[in-house]
Amino acid sequence: MADDQRVSLFDDSEDGSVSTEQTEPRRKRLRDRWLLLSVVGLLVLLLGTAAGVVGWYGKSIYDALDSVDRQPSMLPSDNRPSPVATPDGEDHEPMNLVLMGTDQRAGETARGRSDVLMILHIPANRKKVYIISVPRDYWVSIPGRGTAKINAAYSWGGPALTLATLESLLDVPMDHVALINFEGFVEVIDTLGGVTVYNRHDSTIDGTHFPVGEVELDGQTALKFVRNRYGLPNGDLDRAERQRDVIKAVIEKLVSADVLTDPVRFNEAIVELGSQFTVDDTFTNQEMVDLGLSMRITGGSDVVSLQAPTAGFGTSSDGQSYVAVDTDGLADLAEALRNDTMDAFAGSQ
């Protein structure tokens, strides 16, 4: 799919078969790896995991990997931070992947602004994944452009300038980037038979009521759920939390027993999923497979949901409302990303 046809996962509008000879421990190990990889939001990592497992829906996985769109010039080319070293005693470097959605509407030719921005951090020991939402209204310095909301970086310079902005903020390299198409993601949710999330804030969007507690979402109601920010106590910050919750719910449903043991359903969902991503052209099938096989998750609690540190709200000299950066908190996050100490950072939040 061409870039100008890609639209946001979270738009800003308001209106093969499983072998019966596998043992339960092996099934559990496979599901654990899938859960970790899928959480990488890209879900292409999830595809990579299974691609390395002979006989585990292998053809579906490779079909899905091949359906991922790869584009050049999505990564910054100049003034990048120094690489993060492999910690003593580990075989891998920590990895940072950026997941983006944009507010470009179908049929529009303008690039639009980045409506969803998440850093997906994988530590060197591969035992957890940290999903870190970056508020779209974060008031930051954009290289070569001055101070503005971080979502303007995408409008001005696409993924490359967005990643350059994150790297400038954190002094940590962003290894890969993925853009996601929300219309296709809705179809994935429907193929899976819907998802369940825990809703923290009572709200009604376009006639659909979302009470506090567990709510069942199909594709269209999921889209309403993650689009809404009005009426939520913390506006965009609460919406970002909902976005993380829905991503995690999709991951958990995709690796649930009823989907994994249904070859037709699994194949439809996984191939549809792969086709909804555009990634940088350095993120090859082989790297996805290698990353997938290195994962060591032990359960859903190893998927950690965070938000970049904020210091309330403000108004710019030209009247723009923005989310202020907590500079001390951001420095702590940057240190944790570079030193592979995200576990301690998350525990302090």
C-alpha cells in the first residue's frame, strides 16, 4: 500500500495447523514468546517468532512477513546518538522500536500529523517489553524547526524527523519504525471475534456507552474507544492509555487458545495483520525472526505499560495548548533506556 493511502490506527476524529504431538510446556513456551513479540505493537515481531518455529503455522507467518510494506528513508540519516552497548553477561543489545499512527484520512494526500506515538523497548535479556506512550502534544525541540508539539515532526519531515526528535530528546537511538493502518486493524479485530478491555473511565461516544469495567469491543467500537479524549479526566493521556490497552487486548486474543487452534481463523488474522504495517527497509524478515527467537517472556505481566514523564499542561505564546515535559523524569527515562535499567525506572513510576 502506498504511503499516501496509509491512515491512523487511532484517528483523531471524534464523531498450517497445530501438531497434537506438542507437549503442554512447549505450547506454553510458544505462547509466551508470541505474547511478548506481539506486544511490540508492530506485531510483525510476533510474526517473526512463529517464523522460526517449524510446523507452527509456518506458511501463514511467512506470508504475513512478506505482506509487510518496507520503505526507505524512514530512519534519520544524520547526527544520530551513539549505539547502546551490549550489557555485560548478555548476548543482545537493548532495542527500541517506534510505533506510529497518523491523523491522515483515507483519500488525503497531505501527510497529516502523528496521532499515536509509542516507543517499544525490549531489554537485552529479552524478558520484558515496555510500551511507552509519548503524548502527541508533548512540547519539545524539533531538530531544525524549533519548539512545537511533537506530532508536528511527522507533518514536517515524516518518520525520519519524528525519530530524530525522539533521539534528540533521549540521546538513545531508535532502531526501527512502523506505521500502522487503522482501517485494516479494525478488520483484524473483527476477524478475531472482538477483544475485551478493562475500561477505567465511563464515557459515551457517538451513542456507544462504555461503562467502567470490562467491555467487549468489535472493530468499530474499538475505534470509537481509542479515538475519544473528551470527557476523560486527563484527555489525551487517558486516550493513550486506552490505545495501549487495546493493543495488548489484540495481542492476548491473537495468542489465545481458541485462535491458535483454529487454522483458518489464525491464518486470516495474521496475514491481514501483516499487511497493515509499513516498516523501515532495514527491518528485514530475518531480523524479525532472529528477534522473535531471542524472546524470553514468562507471562502477560512482562508487558509493561508506561507514559513518557509529563509536568502538566501549558499554553504557548501563540495560543497552543500542550503537554509539558517533565525534564527530570525524562532524563531518568533516557538513562534507563541507555543503561538497560527500565525495570527499575518502571518500578519508580
